[in-house]
Amino acid sequence: MKNFKNAKWREKVAKVAGTIREREIRFARLQFIDINGILKSLSVRTKDIESIFENGQPFDGSSITGYRPIEESDLVAYPDPSAFSIIPWRPKEKSTCRFICDIYTPENRRFEGDPRFVLERVMEKCSRAGFVFKCAPELEFFLVKEQANLMPTPIDLGGYFDLHPGDLTEEIRRDIADTAEAFGIEIQLAHHETALGQNEIDFKYDEALTTADRAATMKMVTKAVAARNGYVATYMPKPFPNVNGQVCMFTRACGQVTVLRTYSMRTTKGQGTCPRQLFTSSAAS
């Protein structure tokens, strides 16, 4: 597990706090995931950020899916300084940063229902066995437009890899990719998918926890960029009948220091699996 509040952690905290003061950032969003993978967020004043790093931010966990009942609802969010980003779409005079948080109990123990902690425990088992695990998702989503008293409809008539002059989705995909890179996410591929209004954006593989944080961030970025353009982005598996739905194609690789073993979970639309090597050098390098 992470060595919480060690010298390296304190160095990161000091660096982040300095950036917040230098950039005159007044608010921070503390984010975490519920058991269904839905991003949750609460905003705090950054004048208290050193205290929040040290003591955490208490909150009521009883209304978070998969967390705690009302009788023992108190939980504490500790921001991870390595998951700090400045939100790029906020104007300078209203600049805001965000942290992904680890969830603790009031007894200062990791909360077992925190999906981030669940993944960390699995990664720890993998590490003890001498392996490093890396993975990458292929995120598909629909861009739709809302209409008064009508069901939302796809924003275009494109198909797989289609590109038309003045294509709306091409510009939005580029905007999403540029915004994602402001969060430190390296985009590798973006294209129109099979169904109307359906798109895919892929980012570079990394260790599992980093990839999970980036996947949650990508969903936030995609929905924010779509909203700024007057549309809605949805990752629902099947928002429309009689057309292709969405899957999260997932490639993973597990390797030792000297032996690389590559596996694939790239489940395609009725095509079984397709192996793909993610990294060719030592998996622990």
C-alpha cells in the first residue's frame, strides 16, 4: 500500500500547495468513485488545503452507493497530491483544481468500500507475486442533442472512421483530446465509431491505478466538453434500440522483471478476443 504521509508525500503536498498559492486557486474539488464507478465531488476552499491534506475532509457516506449506512455514515476524504490537476475550462478569475481522494474511516483506516482501495489491494498482491500489471481501456461514448419533449438524438449521421467536411464530432473529439492532455492524459487514438453519434477515444496504457484514475477523468472531461458545446455525452451501454451499443474494450498486460506475459481482454462486438502486446521491454522497467 502507499506509504501515507512519508517524506515523499510531504514533498508533493508542499509542491501542490505552492502551485495553488502561486496560481491563486481559491477552490478545490475533492473527487472519488462510488461502487458503480460514478464520479463524486465536493468543493472546498483552498485556504484550508494544508489542513485537509493532514486531517482529511469529513463527509456523509450514507448516500454514496455502496458506502455506509446512516448509522455509521462518517467517512473522511484524503486528497492524493499525485492526482492534482488544474481544471482547464475554468476561467482564471474562477480557477479551480481537483484531487482524486482516498477514503478513510474516522478511525483513520482505509475504507474497504473505496474502489480505489480495492484496486490497490489487488495490485499489492500482484506485486508480492513479482508481477507488474498495466492496462488500457478503449472508451466509447455517444454524443447526443436534447430536444424539448422528445428523446435525445445522435448529433450526426456518421459511421465507423467516417469524416465529413464540417463534421461536428471531429472537432469535439479534438477538444476532448486537448482537454485530456491538460490533465496529463496522453491520447493515442480518436475516431468515429459504428453507430450514429458514437465515438471512441483511447489513451496510453499505464499501471492499473493510474489507468483507473485516468478513465474516471476521461469521463468527466468528455461530459464537460460536450456540455460546453451544447451536447450531452453518455457512456450508457445501449442508449438507442436497434443500433450498435457500447463496450469498454480492455487490453491488459502482466509481466515479471525478466519475463513478459501479455494477455488481452479486448472483447469486441461478436468477434471474440484480439491479443495485443502493450509493452515489449521488461514489464517492471
